[in-house]
Amino acid sequence: MVECVPDNFRGEASIIYRSGDGVSPTLDRLAEETGKAWTLTVDYRTVVEMSYYGTTEPQERTYEEQINDWQSGYMWGRFQVNANCEKDPYGGYYYWVCYPAVLREEGADMTKYIIAAVFIGLITYLIFRSLKKGVS
């Protein structure tokens, strides 16, 4: 068995995937099923875990497994080793590699702020209205 190390799978940046961009069929399906837009941010600079699979490509994770993983804060990817691994410079072996990930509904954070602003505005209006009635 070829044993590469996490550094062999460490990237240089986080990447943001968006539903509808055609890159992730799972993200696109989630958007279609929920009627909402989603982003998935994967931090390829940090390898959480990795495991050797073998010389054939593993089956992809199911839709349900991927969504569960993302909601749990990580993403498992299937990777074929490349020249980064001295023990397998020709890429004959596959690994499962786990990276931190954040799944977010687009606009969800802004919605919270809008609701809070409307609530604060309503409370302020009611306070001024009650003060005005008390002055009369």
C-alpha cells in the first residue's frame, strides 16, 4: 500500500461553490429541492482526515451522505494521488480526503438582519406612540 501524507492533498485556498454554477450536481439538486440558493465553502488548506482506498476509483458518496457531511461541517473528496506524493508520482492510487466545509443558504444571514431591523423599528414605533399618547 502506498502511504501518502496529508500535505500531499493540501490545497492553497478555500473555494466557494454556488448552487446553479453547474460544478456540484449535489448542490444544484439541494437548491432545486428546497427552492433556495446555497453556497458550499471548502477549505482545501486543511486536511481533517484521509484514508487510502486502492487502485480503482471509489464510488461517489450518495446525495444524502454529502448533504449530511456538509451540514456536519466537512466534505469528503475522492482524489487520485499525483506527483505531489513521492511514493506514487504516477497517480495510481486513490484516497478519500476530508476537508472542513460550511454549507450556507444564500441570503439567510441578511434575512436575519432585515427581520431584526423591522422588529427594532416596530418596537421603536410602539414606544414613541405610547410616549406620545402619554404626553397628550
